[in-house]
Amino acid sequence: MSKTSVWVVTALSAVLATACAKADGASTAKIKQLEDRIAKLEQGQKKFSEIDGFVRPIMAQQQAQQAQKAAREPDPNARFAVDITGDHYDGPEAAPVTIVEAFDFA
């Protein structure tokens, strides 16, 4: 409930209280219940505002960290050129053992 809504409800309850000044005890009790509910809503709104003020900067910091991390990671859809010219082996050509190594760059 916004502050404006709470103010409107408070104003209406004040008008009702004035209009019902000569009313019976049941109306007065109902007005008291409404005033108590309004006070409770205002307290809840104040707590929510305090929590929101505390949490919002933390969330903004986490979002900035996630954006930085995403910027550092390579694009999974990116394609890179690999130079395959030249020798396809490492070491002497007449070596007694040949180890074949294969890579998949996809």
C-alpha cells in the first residue's frame, strides 16, 4: 500500500470518526479497529522501506558482478580461426614412437 493510500485511509477514518461521534459503541469500536489496522500497515510499510533500502544496493552490486563475469567469458557462439599450416608433428620426424594428438575446436 502506498503512502498516499495510507493517508487517504487515515483521512477517511478521521472523517468517519467525526461523523460518528454520536454513534453507538459498535461504530466507535469499528473505527478503532480500522485505525489499528492502518497503524499496522504503516509500520509494515516502514519496515519494507528499510529492508528495500538495505537490499537494493546489494542486488545492484551482484548484478554488476554478474555482468562483469559475463563480459570476461568468451561468447559460446564465437568462432575462432586456427592456423593449421606448417608441421603437424612436434619432435624429430624419425622418432621411434609416434603419439597422435587430436583436437576438436568446435
